[in-house]
Amino acid sequence: MAKLIDGKALAEKIQGQLAHKVAELKAEHGIVPGLVVILVGDNSASQVYVRNKERSALAAGFKSETVRLSDSTSEEELLNIIEHYNQDSAFHGILVQLPLPAHINDKRILLAIDPKKDVDGFHPMNTGHLWNGRPQMVPCTPAGIMEMLHEYEVDLEGKHAVIIGRSNIVGKPMAQLLLDKNATVTLTHSRTRSLPEVAKQGDVLIVAIGQGHFVTKEFVKEGAVVIDVGMNRDEDGKLIGDVKFDEVEPIASLITPVPGGVGPMTITMLMEQTYQAALRSVTKYDY
Ligand code: GUN
């Protein structure tokens, strides 16, 4: 039987430490971290995520602003809003919630965010820093997973880590962070041949494929550490992960639940990264 990785408890612990750091920053430098979240359109999942980010920012003692824009907002309008926040020193973090409506070129939008305020870590400059082995702003979900592996003392040195899913948000940055810890990394995806056999080689298995209950016991090595990034709804509207938890849990040594695993850590790392951006704005930082 696996031990549960309690993402909720770890998130609360980090948020408690963050509250102290935010108070210190205010006392020493007179600044409050500021986060603006920009949402275009009415995607229902995005609305929930954005509301949670707003709530967490306020709970962390940040200045928080949410810009809600209609589906018909043009790319130029959105670029103008980003430029406004790039120039506004009260905001240290700018997050544009994805996905954007189809008429907006998301690459152009992400490129417009000041890399120093890119708390999502999606700007090509931050992607480059990450691949150079000098991470600055790191995508929040992989950053949260690294925190969990550290907290639960998972030794990555020389271990085989298999990632399922190659997105820019999770899979690709995750690979680099694991490489930094000297893991041997296999980055798999929906077209990988014999995926269960490949996944079964993983001492650590990270699943971010976006399909409910995709990973069954056939994918999992005895004693593996299993991290489930999935957030899917089943026919009854219940939140389920990408991993068939009941089947995999008896085989794994450590496993994240859904909910209460990766989700709370993602949002916590967003807050941590906004704080770091605020701190860098008042301290000399050598890139
Ligand atoms: N949509 C789904 N995940 C994310 C994320 O981490 N950041 C942003 N900006 N949009 C998302």
C-alpha cells in the first residue's frame, strides 16, 4: 500500500512560510507583491482557476487584480493591457489564463509579458533559462511537483523518471527539472509506442496526459512514485485524475491523490513565484 503525498498539507505549510516572508518584505522594503490575472472569455474551468488564484493571492497578503475580458477582445487590446501591467511597478506578476480564444495568437501574447513578471514561466526567455540549467521563472505545476518530491525525500539521483504528456505547461519543463536532479528522463506522449511497457520502467511516473483514469496498473512498476497531474470530470461530474487510483495505489510506494495532490501545490508555487518576482524587484539579481 502506498503512502499518500499530501499536497494540500504541504501547500498550507509553504503558504504559512510565505505569509512571514511577505510581511518581512513589506517591513524591510515597503512593497507588497502584486499579481494580475487576465482572463479572456468564459471558459468555465478557467473561471474556477482564476477565482482560486485571486483568492490565494489575497490570502497571501498580495495586491490582487483580475481583468475579465469578453470573448471578442482583440489581440491588440490584450497586448495593450499587458503593456500597461508591464509598466505598472505595483504588479510583479502577470498571468494570462490559457487557453485563449482561437482568434488570439497565444505565442504572441506570452512573448509580450515582461519576462521578469512572467510568473507562469511560459516566456521563451524563461524557457531558455530553464533549459540552460539556470531556472528563473518556472512553470508552476512542475515546480510544485519538485517541492513534493523534495518534501517526501524522493531521491532522484540516477533514477528513471517517466513523464506521460509533453505539454509546455507540464511535461517539457518537468523533464528539465528532473534532469537537473540527475534523473534519467523519458518524455512520452500519446503517440509513444508500447506506452504501458515504457511507463513501467519508471521509478518515478509523472502523468499529465489529460485523460481520466488513463494510467492503469499495467503502466506502473512495483514501488514506483506516482504523481497524477490530471483534473478531469467523470460522467457524474466527479473530479478524477489521469491515474486509476484504486488500481495503482496498492503497487506504488508514494502516490498523489486527486483532489488534494498536485492542484494545491500549483497555486502555491504561483504565489511563491510572485513573491520572488517582488523580491527581485528590490534586490540586485544576477541573471
Ligand atoms: N491553463 C491551465 N494551466 C495553466 C497555467 O498553469 N497557467 C495559465 N496561465 N493557464 C493555464
